[in-house]
Amino acid sequence: MKTLIVVLALLPLGYTYYALESAIDPIKMLYTTTGVGALLLLLLSLAPSTCQRFCALNLLRFRKTLGLLAFVYALLHVSVFIVLDSELDFVTLFAKSLKKPFIYVGVIAFLILLLMALTSTKKLFARFSRYHKAVYGALVLILLHDFWAQKVAGAFEYGMMAIGIVLLGERVWKECRFNMSKRH
Amino acid sequence: MPTPSITPEILFEARRHFLKLGAGALVSSTALSQLLASMPEEIQLSFTKDPNPLKLTPNTFEQVSNYVNFYEFSTDKTAPVKMAQVIKLKPWSLGFFGEIAREEMVEVDDLIAKFGLEERIYRFRCVEGWSMVVPWIGFPLYKLLDYLQPNSKAKYVKFTTRHEPDIFPDQAKGLFASIKHPYVEGLRMDEARHPLTFLAVGMYGKPLPKQNGAPIRLVVPWKYGFKSIKSLDLIECVEEQPLNTWQAMAPEEYGFYANVNPHVDHPRWSQAKERLLGKLTKQETLMFNGYEKEVSHLYAGMDLRKQY
Ligand code: HEM
């Protein structure tokens, strides 16, 4: 089942590779597939725990796979930025990263995902799991980043925003109820 | 000159013209030449060719006609290709008003007949960071202005896209529209009269595809693409500087001038380089999009960082 998820999640990359040759704006296309792919997978990786609370469906075992896949897409996205967009010109690359909020918001989000990916082995996760709450910070930053990447935000960005709010809101709500019940 | 692709629609049009001529047309050669003359112009425009002194290599017609910003239809770049087919090109008259000697409405075909057609192979740079090279067909705006005779109060030219929510769905969305409608652009009179400033009715030898701003649009090659307003409805000569749509939407990001300038970044992204459509590598963006020699005198003494 996990293999199936990995294969399904990587299919769009295969298609992108195939479509690249005839792409009208290839760099933009790579940014979009990898960025949107990372965002969708990240949202999916947050769904299992909500799902468990609401529909008694335990999909928690897929969380890590989905999270790591999101990281793979994010890594490719950042590679597009470094290799194709900045053409390995690290001076401009750092200048851009520091000056443009749109870019450094993405960089911070990526660093969070990177740390989570590095500490996702069983042994390290046992020690670092509580830091994995940082994913919520990453999600907020990425939603902001996606918003800023557009000349004007459209239905897709608002949709992603809405899903993000539902997933985050559900957790906040859960925490509140939990704290209330502790007091009684 | 690329051979035009013959679409079923054109064949249908041609057949209709043919039937109008009646059965005699089958044998009469004069009728045959009449038929050819009355063929719909979808087939070819006649125009003087651009000698292309800059040796620019145009992008393909497929690239240019499948990658457009036409927010009246969608913020997506390919969706307008299908959606724009609802535009009805004939009749389409353009209104000329304001500080001019002759206020009137003129059919696009009559404009073409009056001013003739020429080809201009221009670079086109979008503020989003992509660029292309397009062989436009049309006539320079100064020819039209000479005809309209602006008076001494005419300091600016204001352009407005047609407002017709039945055609342009985004215009019907009210508060939820992606941008403010109708789309407005403006040029200072000296910019408008510059010989490079162009009104395009075609490209690649054919009338403009609907998604590229048919039947008539502005092309200002040294400015970011959003200045090159599509599907024009009104051209007015005015005293005050018009508030162009993108400036109204986000004044700290888009100004009135919008000259292509690799040294002045957009607040959110760099403008130093550009992605030429179809290329996986980037290229340097040129000052005034490569038209510095021709236009820099228009901005002598201006601080281009402030007047972006
Ligand atoms: C070092 C970190 C990052 C950098 C430098 C970066 C850079 C960029 C750039 C330059 C664009 C705009 C492309 C364009 O429209 O021209 C973009 C778009 C986008 N990025 Fe990132 N990004 C980073 C991290 C991330 C991460 C971690 C995610 C998601 C997990 C992400 C998701 C997106 C999305 C969804 C878009 C919008 C795609 C579109 O609509 O075309 N980015 N990014």
C-alpha cells in the first residue's frame, strides 16, 4: 500500500518530465508542479489524524510516507530555484533569499521540512517528535508563499487556504476541548 | 511567412461565401476571383514586412497563442484559449473621445483600410518574468492620433477594454472579480506618439487570435506586457494621467510607466533576467526591453526607481 502511494505520488513527475520538452514556460511549469505537489502532499499528510478523530479510520501509518513525499517535491522545487532559476549564481541567490519576503518565507518552510525529514527515522523521531509540531508553522508559511507567488490569488489559493484552516482549526479545537475537560 | 492553418470554421465560412455566389460561380472565372476577394480575412492579411533589423527570432505561433494573461476570462494562462472564442469580432467599433477634434466611433475594418497594415517584430516582456518575440500586424498609434487631432489639453491617452459581461465572465463577478473592470491603461502623449507604439490587429500574418486580444490591442514593446491592453473599446485623449488597472490594484508593485528595467525589482521578485518562452535557461533582461536607444530620451531626468 505504501509503495502504491509512492508510485501514485510520483506519477505527476513522470508526466512533467515528458511534457517538459514541449512546455511553453518550462521553468514556471516545474515551479508549479513541484510547489503545488509539495503543498498537496503536505496537506494530505495532515489529514490522517483528523480523519481518525472524525471517521474512526486509522490511516496514521501513511503519515510519514506522505510527509516524506512532500519533502521530495519541496526539494525538487528548491532545486529548480537554485539550478534553473538562479543558475547557480549563489550571490544573487542569497541576496534574493534575504531581500524578498516571498522567498525567505519559502526558505524557512523548506528548512522546517528538511529538519523533519532528517529526524524522521524511528530512532530520531522518538527524540524529536514534539518538534514535528513545527509542521503547522511550515504550512502557514507555505500558504503565504503560494499566495505571494501569484499576481492575484485565485480559486486554487483560496481553496488551499480553506483546507489548511480546516485542518489547523480542527487541531486547535481539539486542544481547547482537551484542556477544558482536564479542568473538570 | 508561415502558411496559415485552415480551420474547419474557415472552410465553413468559405463555403457560405461560395454558396452566396450561386451555381454560376462554378464556371465563371470572374465569379471565381470575386469569391477569392470575398474570402474571409481569417486566411491572410496583406501588410508590409518588417525587415527585422534586430534579427529577432519569433516564438512559435503555438507558444504565443497558448500562453496569455487575459483576466477578463481567467487568471489561468491557457483557459482563455477556449473561453475567448465567444468574442464576436464583427461588428466591433472603437470609440474615440475626449480632447480631440473628431469624436466618433469607427469599425476596426475601416481603421485598417485608413491606415494600412505593417508588420513589427517586437520583444514582449511580462512583469511576471517571462518573455517572447512576436511578429505583430497593425499600424502605429501616431497615425491614428494624427487623424484624431488631439488638442492642446490632450496630455495623456487613455485606453479601455470593452466592458461586456456576457462575453467576459470575470466582469460579471462583481466583488469576486480577479481585477477591477473594465481594464484601463494609459500613456503620456509623447509615449503614445512614439513610432514604436503600435495598435495590433493581427500576428503571424493572420488576424489576432481571440485570446490574444482580438480584434485590436495596444503593443508597447519597451514596457511590461500589462501596458499592452487587449480587446480595445475606447481610446480617449485626456488631460489627467489615467489610473491604470494594475496601479489601482497594487500601487506599490505596479506604476504608471512600467518600463522594462532590469535594475528595478518588483517588490516580490527580481527583474534582472527573464524566461524566453520555450527555453529552459534564462536570459538577461535588457534596459527598456532592448529599445533603450529609441526611447530613453522620453525619460531623461526622471528617477526610474520612483517612477516605476
Ligand atoms: C527555499 C525555499 C523556496 C523557494 C526559494 C521557493 C521559490 C518559489 C518561487 C520563485 C515561486 C514562484 C514561481 C513563479 O511563479 O515564477 C514559488 C512558487 C510556489 N512555491 Fe515555492 N519556494 C520555496 C519553498 C517552497 C515550499 C517548501 C513549498 C511547499 C511545500 C512551496 C510551494 C510553492 C507553491 C505552491 C508555489 C506556487 C506555484 C504556482 O502557482 O506556480 N515553495 N516558489
